[in-house]
Amino acid sequence: MFKKKETGFTLFEVLAVVAIIGILASFIVPKVAENVAEARDNACLANIKYLEGVIERYRLAKGTLPQTLTELNGWYQGEYPVCPKPAAPLVGKKTGYFFNKVTGKVTTSGGSLIEIENP
């Protein structure tokens, strides 16, 4: 007698929604990845600032800069701070801190980020 109206979405409606979601995702995903990288960089900078303070305390107590960062064992709280690793690390790229005992610079593999005055 009466034909029941079929409910549901047409193929065109589903494709339109998928296309809209794809367009929105193309704007959102790069921004999220950028924010993750920025947070990683900020964490690395915060760790370097912390090491800068530890090195300055060492210099004030001992009257000289440490020869290596391992001499700072016991001068900082907890474990030795490390730079967060990138999501896709470059081959051969080191993630850590480097200390120049002559200049007093603490650097990462990305280059010099802060300088500690050499007394």
C-alpha cells in the first residue's frame, strides 16, 4: 500500500561530508604539528636555562667553570635534563647538550642557544 520512505544518506552527501572533513583536517594537522615542535623547542630552552643556572652556581662555589657537564652531577635536582627528541629525528643528529669549557656556552645540536659569561 504505502511505500515506506527510505532513510539514510545519499552517496553525494557522504562524499561532501568527507571532503569537508578533509579540508578542515588539512588546516588543523599542520598547526598541531607546529605546536608540538614549538613545545619541544621551549622545553629544550627551559632545560638549557636550568643548566645555565646550575653552571653559574658551580662557578660561584668553585670559582671556575666546570670542564665538562658531567662535573655538574649532584648540582642539579633529579636526573640530567635532556632535550626532547624530535618526532622524526634526522639520521646522525645528536639530541643533547654540549658545553664549551673555554667559552662557557651551552649548545644543542641546533646551535648555540645561551651563553654563560666566563669570569
